[in-house]
Amino acid sequence: MHPLVMALAVVAAAPATAHAHSAEPDPVAGVRALLARGAGATTEFYGNAATDLTRRVVLSNGRSTVVGSGMGLRGTGKVKLGRAGVIASEHTRLLEISNRPLMADAAKTDPYFAAVLPTAGTLRTISAGGWQYQLAPKAKSWVRTGRAGGAAAAYGDQFLNVFEAATLRKLLSTRTRKTVMPWLKDHTTGRRQQIHSLTGTITLKELHRLSPSFREAAGTAALGTSEVSWTYMYDDRGWPYRIAWSFQSPRGVRGLGDGRIPHARLATQYRNWDKPMTIKAPAAKPGRGQAADDLADVLSAPERTG
């Protein structure tokens, strides 16, 4: 199983046995320490989103079935911290569309799906020095798309930015369950660690109020009562390890792009906090970025025209 898939499922984990000389880690103090020393991490992410696009087709045996179209995404990246939060980020994102012809038909009258189609493939984004840069699928040169916060490249798909003090405090204050994993070795870094896992829910409207990076990505406050379920994992030092979100909602709920995305999920893994991290702006010319380049774009998607 992909290591991030586990974070997207609702998992009941048995409490771990006590580890010698271990103390309860403080996730707030852990993040503050990382911010103070300007730490950075590598990231991996994995997610998918279903759309409301369906079509009934007749099979070769004469029976009919309903097919749909969705999006899968995965990739890697980096984040660099400063005292105020994420000051730079980098993202390499691969988007795959299932049943592309169905989405292409919908795109004739739907501006959101028309904007999604060109983003299929590998999209690279960098936020550094107060600017955002983008290398579109199949493009040969970078463009500087405009002013943006340092978190912009990494948090268009990942709605939850735990490096923002208000966002982290809200998640910690509203968690509904906590589990502690056994001490295990991370197969990527080789470090023996214990992972603490919190779960809860937060409304998109509340997240919009608290989180500057979510406001920047979503670009709207018309989120109604829609909410996301979240899981936040941190290690025995209180350092972020993994964060995942998911939402599932009936069609037509205000704030979910006119029901275009009835459910979606995404998890981001953080590693290598101990290693030096630098993120540099690429050589680029001013230009226009993709009209839709992350999951948050559906929240402010224009109305359908057909």
C-alpha cells in the first residue's frame, strides 16, 4: 500500500506501549522551533477527486453501466520556513484524468473543466521572494505568474497549513480523537520515531477565516457550511509528519464549485527536517499561469453555462 494512502483512510490504531524516557511531545513548540531556525522539509503528496460527470454506456454484452470521470494527483516538493511561516515552496505535481473524453465533452459548456484539462501532466510551481513561478505541462520555459506568498506553491491542493499559528491552534483545539503509534523506523530516513495522530473536522468557512494560504488559494469566502475531515500526525519531537484532509458532500452544496467535486482527499508527508533546505526562484519571464492549477480552484469556480 502507498504510504500516504494509509493517512487518507479512517484507521483505528491501538495505543502504543510506553517507550523508555519518552515525554509527550508539544506540536506547537515543535513547529515554533522549526520556524525559529528556518528549517525546511521535503514533501510527498497523493490525492484524488471525484467529479459529478457521469454517462451511461452500453457494453459489448448488451448491458449498460454508468462511467464517471475523476482526477488523481501525486508529486513531490519542498517547503522552507521562516519566523512568519512558509517563506518559499516548490511543487512538482502530476495530474491524471480518468475518462478524459467525458470531461472534454463537459468542458464545452463548463469553464472549470475546460481549465482543468490543460493541467493534465506534470506541472511545476515555485513560490519564492514574494513571487510565484510556473512551468506548465509540456512547456519549455518558466513564467512568473504574479505576486504570491511563500506557501502558495505547496498549499493549493493541501488546504491545511500547520505552519500558520492560528490554523494549528484551531486544529489542536477541535480534535476529536488522538492515537499514538508504536515506535517504528521510518523507511525513508532511517530514524526511529513515534507518531502521534490527531483527527477532527473544520468548516471551509472557518479555515478561510483563519488561514492566509487557504484564502490565497481558494480566493472566495462563499463556502457555506461545507467541512473537511482532517488527520494531523507529528513525531516524538512535535515536528509535522503527515497531514491529510478529505471531504464528502452531496451535490449542490454551496461552496463546492456547484457540486463539481462531490468528494476529494489529499495527504502530504513531511520528511528530512534535519537537512539544509534552499529554494531558489527560476529564470522566468512574466506570463499567465494556468486558469486552474490546484484543487482549491473548484471552490471559486465560475458557474456552469449549460
